[in-house]
Amino acid sequence: MNRQYYVITDGSAIGNPGPGGWAAVLVSGHLQWEISGACSWTTISEMELMAAIQALRSIPAGSKVNLCSDSDYLVRGMKYLAIRWRNQGWRNRRGLPLQHQRLWQELLQMEKEVHVRWTWVRGHSGHRLQDRADELAYAEARHRVLALRRAA
């Protein structure tokens, strides 16, 4: 049985780079759940990719996923650019090594296991689930800042 999932992801970093957080809100049928995590030193871009990776890791193979993000970097990357980057030896248009290559590779591999439709949504526009993912990601980043201050 193929399950269908609706997923909203977001990433956050305080300082960019700095402490960061990622989050996803997942919906399947009548079920809704949230996942989130943090990193001590990262960028918003890395957290956006990590949010998608962690969400897709939690979904069974063979499922259909509509993954929505306010990250143009993530959505455009997966819809139009990642295959080209791979074919160009993970180099960007200027021939420089691509940032986050390992994360892009993992996302491409996951697309072989689940069917993903990548959808861009406007951030901070009143989309209830996107706002929730944003809130969770920021809270993770903020908790990491506080933990680092306590440890110093």
C-alpha cells in the first residue's frame, strides 16, 4: 500500500553561520507529527537541506510525498539543479566545488526510495504548518544558543 505524506520543512540559523535548527511537520491521513533537531555551528541553507533529509528518512520507501519548503535553494536545487551539479562533478556554474555536496547526494538517493514532489511555499505568509515548522526550527536554534552560553 502506497502511503501519501504532506511535509512542510524549515531551517533556521542564528548568526548564519551560527547555531541552527531544522524542523518538519508531517501529515499522513488524519495523523500529524513533528520532528526537529539542532546543530551548534551551521548555516540556514544546511538546515533547510537537513530538514528535508530528516523528514524523508522518517517516511517508508515507496511512499508519495509532497514536500513543501520556503527555501528556494532546496526546491529549485532538487527540481532543476542537483542532477546537473552531479553531472558536472559537484561543481557550480563557476566551476567551484558545490557546498553541501553530501546533503545533495543524500537527497538524490532518497528520491529513489520515495516519490517526492518538491513545492515552494512563501514563508511567513500565514501558512499554518509552515509557520509551525519555522517556529520549531527557530526554537531548536535558540535552545542551542542557550546551551552554548551555559557551557561557556
